[in-house]
Amino acid sequence: MTDVRRVAPFNDLSRGMARDRAALLEATAEVIDSGYAIHGKQHAAFEAELRDYLGAGDAIGVASGTDALELAIKAVMPEGKSVVLTAGNAGAYTSTATVRAGFTPRYADIDPVTLCLTAETIAARLDDSVGVVVVTHLYGYLGDVAAIRALLDERGVALVEDVAQGIGATRDGRKAGTFGHAATISFYPTKNLGAIGDGGAVIAETPEIAARVRQLRQYGWETKYNATLAGGTNSRLDELQAAFLRIRLRQIDEFNARRREIIGRYAAAAAALDPQLLTVLPAEGEQHVAHLAIARSARRDAVREQLAAAGVPTDIHFPLADWEQPAFARFAPDVELPATLAARAAVLSLPLFPELTDDEVDAVGAALGALA
């Protein structure tokens, strides 16, 4: 079989690195000249700039988004509680962090349109064992988290927002990450705010939560070599990544807008298709930052084959519910979660990153419009 020439890459990190090359090299030189590799001026400046961008109480740099989830859950889990309630269609990152933290994941169903948790789906799965709810702003969509927070405040349950895919999303004048008791961010290179390596952050609503996270990220130390808080680890955002992220943070709103534009063009190109064949999920308004270009199809395998033949790469985010993965099978829900199962069977991801050229976007759109 002849190899098909791709009309667009699914992602290409080299383009952003090339664009930012001079600034990245300058930042590297500044870090080298400073003599600090960990928790120096770049790290402190990035924490402050991230906090101010979000309008948050505090921001604490850590080594990864998964570490951020684990530390946030530990920091806000009420005493005597053991269960973390979350969605099962978001890649198992919260499940991983929950188990690492020593707690039990439980799954609530999602809204069938937004594919995210709602106050109603959460309420159906709450009981007295639940201490934390983790709400993932999946694909970049910020839902009605204020309603979720109100529900959880009534029940004495802590809210953690997973903002790995949603940084910059805004609802009612508030940015994602400022609705919960804590929030977490991943700076994995393909994220909307991506480092050139691993990194993460915990956003804390109060000084008390921030202090617990800072203690947990460094062995549980209260003072050097004196661990007074159990559950500590070693999770630090290094100076180079902090310096790189300061550059990228200044670009985030511009590139989120470009992401929304690209998805809008895909949606327009596919508008005449039978919705059962393919529907591009909208990414409109400031409440959506378009981390992934998601489509749904009742004929996903056939659609992916047609797109591949036209030179358009696709992926699936995510192909299995958390409990369908062997590592988490023991946490399988004892109730049906039909929207979760329907979503994982239908979603596919299209090429999306800010540096896609207009010609590449048009070529993907043409392939979408030609589906049959």
C-alpha cells in the first residue's frame, strides 16, 4: 500500500519551539547564569504570574500534572473521608492520582452533550464517604462549576478542578481554577500552556491549603529535614521549565483564540454532514479554550479510515473508561453510566495546535466535508 501524504500533522511541537527559539535560548542563559536549578527567581516569578493571570489565591509549582492532582487531593481531603468522585472518560489521570494518594476513586456520569460532570450527575453519586470531587474541564470546556461548588459546600465535600486542558477558560468573569478549594494544571508539552518537558501546578484558594501543598511537595518538611506532615513527596518545578512557561503564559490567550478559530472552521466544513456520520463539538465563547478538536461519530472506525486515506491523522481521547482499564477494574461502578460509555465509543480527535497553517486547516476541512 502506498503511503498517504499527510495534509496536516496531528501536532508538531517543533513549530512552537522554532517560533520561540530566541526567547527560550535567552531564558536558558538566564537560568544558567543564575546558578539556580530549583526554586530560584524564575520559579518564584512564574508562580506569581500564574496566580495573577488566574486571579487565584496562590499557585504552587510541582513536577507534573499528576503530582498536582495527588497533592491537591491530599491537601483538601476532609478527615475521615476516603472516596474521590470524578468522571470516568478523562484518561484515568485522576484515578491514578487518587490511588497514589491512598484513596478510592468513584465515577459519576457525564452530561451527554458537554461530556463533563454537572451538579446533577455528581449529586446522584454522593454519599458520606466522598470527601473530594475532581471536575476535569475536559477538552477545554469550563462548565457551571459554581453550581457544583454550591452543591459540595452544602455537603461538606471539597472541590478540585483539573485545569490541565482548560487553562484560560472563563465563565462569569472567573477563570478556570478559581472555583474550587484547589485546582491542578499540567504543563505537558502538548497542553495549551506547555513546557518543554514535564511540569505542573496546584492552585490554592486559601493560604492554609497553599501551605499544605508546599509542605507536601517537599517531603512534608515543616523546616529542612524535619517532616511533620505525612504523605509528602519530592515534586518540584525546575527553573528552566518555569522560565519557559513564563514565555508561554504571555501567549496563552492569543493561542487559545486560534484554537477556537480552527475548531470553528472544522465545524463549518462538517456542518452539512449527517450528524450520525460526524459532528464536530463546538468550542465557542470564552468558556472554551479548545484543547482538543473533538468530533463524535456513530461510525468512528470507518470515519477514521476515510480521514487517514485523505491524509488526516486522528486519535481517540479517550478510548476506555477508567474502570475498563485493568489497573482500575476493581473500582468499576455498581450503576450504569450510559453517557460515559457512549462518549468513549464515539469520540475522535482531529489535528489541532495553534501553529497549524490556514492551508492545513482548509485541507482537514475539505477531508471532513468529503466524508460519506
